[in-house]
Amino acid sequence: MQKQIKYKFNLKILLNCLVIALAILLIITPSSALEKDVEKSLPSLQIHPLPTPLKEWENQPYSGDYFEQIQPSVGGYLLWSEFPIKIYFDRPDNPDDTAATTRRFNQWVNAVEQSINEWNNYLPITEIYRAELADIIIERSEPPIEPKIDPETGQMQIPRAKTAQTRYEFYIKNKKLSHKMIIQISPRLSAIATLSAVRHELGHGLGIWGHSLDENDVLYWSQVSASIPISARDINTLKKIYEQPTRLGWPLPN
Ligand SMILES: [Zn+2]
């Protein structure tokens, strides 16, 4: 009996080691190969001029930032270099309709507009009415639920439904490496929660691809019930990001 337990235990360790070794192999091999391909086929890393509102932004005394939490993508830091940033967001077909569903939709739109106005103080943003031409799209829809496999048990885990999500896509525009941000904000949030969610996700959309560990920042990693305004630390971080080199917005090599 005891022997059998020992055998099972060793087998589990062996299996775990194999899984880890395989994972390391999978992680190391393609990424180094990918990096070489990226170097050859993408623009080199260069710095764009700082947009005027960020150039003028000075925080005295300096209240800090969370730049070390920000992840650059394979295309570099996810910053914008053409202004104003074009944003499209869902609107009801008939906003004057008095139905409860339309009233809720209008509340959602108000929250989106308010968030855009707040961030517009630091980066020029404009609303456009054709989604296909937008840099940032804000959809009034439920983010997808992504089941994960628990590596320990091999069982499928269904996470709690998310209420907001931002993702990005790369494409080529005028021979330049470009990106598009797609934000999804759930229709079932309260007005105040919608405002918090859009403010946070729009921060990601503007380039803050990471989370603050301080609950007084809009990009705090966890949802907080109170509506936190954009902090000096959020803008200090944003400014640092826009001072970084990126491949985005630069022409592809010939
Ligand atoms: Zn976030």
C-alpha cells in the first residue's frame, strides 16, 4: 500500500517535470526564432515626438509612477503617434427612445463620453462614426469567458465572468506598423461602474499596458467599488510610456 503511494507520488513528480521541461522548450524555442524574424520584418525601435499635452505635463513634487509594471508588446510600447486618436463607440440607434433598455444604453454612452473627455486632457482623442476607421473601438458587449486548464489537476476552470476587457491587433496602414485597440464593456454594469471600467480600459487602450499596485490609480489591477479619478501617477506613467521607443507608427523595412 505504502509502496503504491510512493510510486504514484514519484510518477506525479516525473510527469510534472516533463510538463515543465516541455513548457520551457516551447517557450524558449519559438520566442528566439520569432525575435529574429521580428528584427528582420518589423520597423526598428524608435522614439516618436511627445504629444503636446504630455510634454506640458509636469508633476511637482513628483508623486511617482508604475512604469516598471508596463509590458511592451512584440511591436514595442503600445503608444499612439498620430493625433487625434480616432475612437468609435456604440450608440443606440434611436437615443430619444424612452424604453428602459435605451435609457440604460444612454447611461453607458454618457460614461464613455465622460471617460474620453477626461483622458482627452492628456492625449488628443476624437470620436468618429465608422468603426473600420477607428484606432480604438469601444463595444457595449460581454467580454468572452476564457476557460483555463488547471496544470495541477488537468481540470477545466471556468473563471468568473469579466465585465470589461481590452485587446489589441496589429495591421499595416500606409506601410507602417499600426495597431488597433478593441475594448468591451459589459451592458449590465451600473452607471458608476461603467465609468470606472471605461476609464480603466481606456487607460490600457492609450498605452498603459499593465497595472498599478496602488488602489488610488485608475489602472489599479483590481476592480474597486469607488470611482477613482485619473491620478498624477497614471499620467506620469503614461508620459514615460510615450517617451519610449516603439516599432508602432514607423515604416516597415523594404
Ligand atoms: Zn486592467
